[in-house]
Amino acid sequence: QIQLLESGGGSVQAVDSLSLSCTASGFTFVNYAMSWFRQAAGKEREFVSTISRTGSTTFYADSVKGRFTVSRDNAKNTVTLEMTSLTPDDTAVYYCATRYAAISRDPAQYGNWGQGTQVTVSS
């Protein structure tokens, strides 16, 4: 079955950088769009970034645009989220998600999720 495993979370200071990875298994990775979502304590899960099957198309939430970069390696079945200039508002559990074919910013369109990785940014 589809499995997604996030790694790379941790505690950092504001303006630091952090890189998250998601390793996928159990499906033909190149056929699936990959996305990152996050959920802060007491808030709903929100879209962060998405990348198309080939990696040619990416979208970002306005709150992270210019600071975060998503990429994928279809040979290694991994998707990476490079995060720079972190602020306390970026503190959340970050989730990797996948859906067949087309990208989407709507978490309801995703049926496959990782367990999440905590990112904590202190001021």
C-alpha cells in the first residue's frame, strides 16, 4: 500500500533554514502529484506547496512563497521541502500527501498522508 514517511523536522531559531523530506513507497511515484500541508496547534490543516508528477509545475501558499522550495526526485521516490527564513508562524506539523495525477491545493482531495513531522521555530 501507499506509504509516505517524512523526516527532517526539528526545532530551529527564527530566520534559520530546514529541509524536510518525504520518502514514498508502495506506488508508482512518477504518476502521482506530491504536496506538503501543515497544521499548527488549534488550527486547520493548510496547504503549503505542491509539485506535479514531472516536477515541472509547482505552487506555493502565499505565506511561504519566496521562502520555501519544493522539489522531487522520481528516481529516488522522494520529495523535498527546503524552508528558509523561518518564522514562528511556520511552527506546525508538516505532512506529505499524494494523489494520483493532478495537483491540488485542497487537502480533501488527498487520501494518502504521512504521519507528519514537527517543525518548531522560536523567536
